Amino acid sequence: MASLEDLIPVVNKLQDLVFNTIGSDTLDLPQVVVVGSQSCGKSSVLENIVGRDFLPRGTGIVTRRPLILQLVNMPADRPPSPELEARGIRGNEWGEFLHVPGRRFYDFQEIRNEIEAETSRIAGSNKGINRLPINLKIYSPHVLNLTLVDLPGLTKIPIGDQPTDIEKQTRALILEYIAKPNSIILAVSPANVDLVNSESLKLARQVDPQGKRTIGVLTKLDLMDQGTNALDILSGHVYPLKLGFIGVVNRSQQDIQANKSLDDSLQAERTFFASHPVYKNISHKCGTSYLAKSLNQTLMGHIRERLPDIKARLNTLMGQTEQELASLGNDAFAEHDSKGTLILQLMTRFASSFTSSIDGTSSEISTKELCGGARIYFIYNDVFGQSLSKIDPTANLSTTDIRTAIRNSTGPRASLFVPELAFDLLVKPQIKLLESPSQRCVELVYEELMKICHNCGSAELARFPKLQTKLIEVISDLLRERLGPTSSYVSSLIMIQRAYINTNHPNFLGAASAMSAVLAERQAAEKEKERAMREAALLAERAASPEAEEVNGSIDEDTQHKLQNGHVEKRGKHRHHASEHKSDTASAILNNNPLHPSASTGNLNGGTPQPKDSFLNYFFGKDPVNGRQSPLAASARGTPPAQAARYHHAPQPFTTDGPHFESMSQEFEAALDSDDHHHLTEREQLECELIRRLIKSYFDIVRETIQDQVPKAVMHLLVNFSKEAAQNRLVSELYKEALFDELLYEDEALAQERKKCKNMLSTYKEAAKIISEVI
């Protein structure tokens, strides 16, 4: 392991290496960060440590960029340069800037000018600050090995053309440096100001609350009020710091204006502490010389302590950089025999990625949202299935529409039975309702496949943007080609269902079952209506007979109950008989029985029942008594009984002349447009309800078939076909030698990024080699 004296040069070497190649301290190397408010003597402390005037001076913010100052101790036996001695410059001291490689600045006034020029070049001519550091290295036999960072001084109020948020910017910059755990904080505070107001100590406590890596520096001890001193602070009794406080005395502004040399200033500082009645007992722990030695020893110990962590961080950075370089890819064709081999491999990986994303076997499956084949299943099961289930097959069919279809399907004839043609006419347009969600299902799957195609790119493929674009275009064209046949086939599935209405389907409800269900519902509705009427009548009777309540109260409860039940039964008997008569009439009509006796004229008049008419006579509209058209048959044709009687009067002479014909025409038009035309007879209501139930039953059969067939068709014609044809289509379209150069065009920005990444990796490897020499 190297000696302690070699640790700081090693860190400086690492710092130079990192800044030269990367431009920032990614390793978080140990260094001393100098923090203080404006006019606290921070710059003077640094100049005293160096022993030369080299920092810019003036009012306001002078240090506007971080200055990384590396002090390198040089042997004192270096021969002087006659040329420099003639100019009054010591030849064994010089400075070098990282941004001016190869040039030595022997004149420290030129160093100051270069700092000012470089600051203005980056931070501008105003008083704004910039985060980009200036790297300065000073070689001298009069310095100890140190790495210091001079930061802008803290300010409260912007002056001149300073930004309004200058305080916020300065604090953020300072915290960025002192928050690093490998930094040693040199908090500079003036002794003639109460320590509780020290901004530097306040910031240091935020990132180092226990004071383990903070060194306090008290300046301007010679300017304290008479009778006061900072002995308690320097002794650690006021503000405890593990590394303690060190007092220094800098040149005053009058000394600077009088060009008092730093050698004289350092001598005056030693005299001050040695002769001061309070500080003379601790003079060996005060002054710039002691501060430089303490910083040197503290920094070396800190470096030795932090080196294992630096090495671990370096290994981490190397691993991350290697991964990034692998994602960017090596130089083109470095690992391939030809351009064709590379293109073929990229094509194969793209096609495999497309297929695996659909099948759900991709290694990059998201855990945050559905993707690929899972979204296609979601489209089939949820989106498509729910859209079909929400369709009401008779929502757009009114009862009038159904009756009109029944009438139109019979032409000029009266219908004996509910016409089957009417059912066909009504159910086919309803089946058409299934086509829109089916086509939407095809479109959604197509869109999802397009998304999968666009997401199949990899980091290696991203190196060649033109190749990636071409691969996506070829697969997109393939999907567009398959969209048409798939959509046409899905349309044909709907057309097939409409082409033949199979009423013999085993799941079809059928006319008999539908009629039974209609009658059962009607009978249940009639019973419920009768029950409600009885309850209402009973309540009305009780409310209207207070005397009965008094009498009821005087007899026993059992007798009262019997009387009430008998009364209700007597009152409801006639209504029940009428209801049964009505229900039996409907049953006779719908079950194709002969006319119910209750419908005959003789029965209605209370006479002797007439013989039952035949089934055909009833539906052909023959009156069983006199052969005239029955009112019920007339109503079956849609003609009210009153009008039917009027139409059966003695025939009138027909003529188209005179007002009689005009009156008849107006009467005919009025009859078609009257409310009676829209009134449904009981038979028509039953027929409409029967048709509606049959439509729903058959529509459910077709809906179930379409819900099963459409996803299968989409999978076969679009999804599976695209998966199987992707590889062959890519090869046939793009594997052409004339296209190789165009397809393998590499993005220049990506090439630059890869070059930068390779340089970083080389730097980290060199840094690891340097650290291995001292550990």
C-alpha cells in the first residue's frame, strides 16, 4: 500500500483523469470544499494557503464558478529560469489550467486574468453564476498536497444586474458540493460577527448534522471589539465540531491596497497569535500554516478511509457503463462476417419479438398494463362480448312496425295464422345489428397488432433507424393486406346468418312455446290485476261503511271474518266470470280453436247457444248465424267493428263523377290516418308479442354463433397468418444486397454516444488501476 503522502496525488490524478474524459466528478472524490459568505475572508484564506495572490477581487460576487484548486508540492531544488528571474518571477512555481492544456502560467497575475476571462466566457459578463467548474493546478515547493474547491460566496440581496434569485442559485450550488459524503467542509466565518449568524455553519449542519467532516475557520480575529475574544469558540466550547475550529488573521483591505506581500502578512499573523494575551497559549493551533497542515492530514486520512467506497463505486460505474455500451452496440460489423449476416439476424430478432409479444412469451412483458396477446384476448372477451350482449334485438322495433310487417306479408288476404314471412322480414335486419361490433372487433385487433409491431424495436436495432423503419413498414403492410380479407369474411358471417333463417334450430323457442309463454304471462297479469282490484274494492268498502265497522265490532271476530269474505266473494264473482270469458276467447283464437261460444250472438243475448262454427269459417270471417263477416274477423283485418258494419251495407252504384266519389276518397284517407288505424285488437297484440319473442329467441342463437365465430376468424385470417408470414415477408422484401448500405446507416448521435461511453469505460478502468496501486 502506498504512503499517506501519495494519496492526495493519486486522488488528483484520478480527478484529472475523470475531468479530462468525462467533464464531471462522477467518482465523488475526496476534496475540501470552502464555504463562506461574501467578505468573510474566504479568498484570503486560500491565498494565504497558496502563498500567492491569484484570485480575482472586487465588489459583489467575484467567484461565479466553482474553482477546483489542486496544490502539488514540488521539490525546492528546481533550478530557476533566468528569463523568469529577469521578470521577477520565481521559476519553481507555476499554474496549469485544464481548459488550456500544455500551457504553464508562471505569472500569478496571468492566472488571475485567466480565471476572470474563463468565468466571463461561461457565466457571462453579468454577476450570474454557473455550475461548470474551473480546474486549476498550482505547483510550488511552498504548498502542501491539497485539493480545494472555492465556491461563490453566500449573498442575501442581489445588487446591480445580479439575478433576483441569486441567493437560491448560490445555496443550491453549495449544497451540491458539500452534500457529497466524501467532501470535507471548510466553513469560514468572521470572528467579529456572532457565530449564530454564520451562514456557512448553518449550511454545513444541514448535510453534516453531527459535525464529523466540518472544519471551522475563524477569520478577522484582529478586528474583534476590545475586551472580546474567540477563545471559547476555538476551544470547542460553543459550537462543537469533531475537526475543531482554527483561527487565522488575513490581510486587511488596507494591506491589500498597499500591496503588502503575503510573506509579510503570514509573519504578522504569527506575531499576532504569539503575542496576544489570550491566544498565545494556543498559538501553535492557530494560523494559516497550521490550517494547511491540518487540511493536508485530514484529507489524507479521509482519502484512506473512503478509498474502499471509491473503489466499490468505481466498480459499479464500470458495470453500468458496460451495460450502456452493450445497449448501444459495438462498432458495426465488428462481430459479423458481412452486412447481410447482420441484417438477417436483426430481421429474425424483430420477427421473433413480434411473435413472442402476441404469444405472451416475450422476456420484456410489462407488469403494469395489459399488452400484446393479452390485449387481444381482452378485446375478444370483454370489448366484443360486452358490445354484443348490450344489443337489444327488438329495441328499434315498435309494436306498430311488427303489425305493419304482419299485414304487409299477407297482402290483400286475411291471415289464418301468424305469417312466417313477417318473422323473416323482421329478424333479418336485426341480425344486421351484429355486423358493426364485429367489424369493430376486427379493427381493434388490427390496431393492437400495429402497436405490437411498433414496439418490437430493440436497443441494438435502434442503432440503425432506417432498418427499423423498414421492418415496421413491411409488417404494417402485411397487416393492412390481411385487414381486407378478414373484414370481408366477418361480413360474410353475418350475411350467411341472414341468408337462411333456420327455425328448426334445436335452441329456437318455436311458436308453440312462445305462445304458451305469452298466455302464461297474460294469465298471471290478469290474476294479479284481479287480486289488486279485490283489495282495492275491499278497502273502498271499508272506508265507505263506518256503520258496518261498528256492527262488526259488536260481533265476534270469526263471524266478522266470514261476513267479510262472503261479501267480497259475492262482489268479485261477476268480475271473475268476465275475466275468464275474455281469457277463454283469447285462448280460442291463439290455439286455433273454433269460435268460443261466449263470442256468439245468441250467447251474448242470453239465448240458446248456437252450434259451433268451423275453424275455417271463423278465420275467413263468416258469421255463424247469417253468413256475414264477424266483427272479430273484421278486427283481424284491422277494421273496427263499427266500420265493418258500415262497409257491409247494400252496395251503392260506383261512379267517379260528382262529389260522391270525392267524399268517399276523403273518407278512405281519413280512415287510414285515423286513430283507429293505429289501434291494435287483442289478436294483433298477441301476434306482435309472439313475433317479438321469436325474434329475441332466434337473435340470441345468432349472437352466440357470431360471438364464437368472429374471434376464430380474426385469429386465423389476421393474427396467426401475420405471425407465420412475418419472417418470410421481411426476408423477401429487405434482404437485398442493394439495400444493405442504406439499411445499415447508423445515427451519428448514437455513434457519438457510443464513443463517449467507450471513453468513460476506459477512464474507469484506468482509475481502477490507479486505485489498485495504493490499496
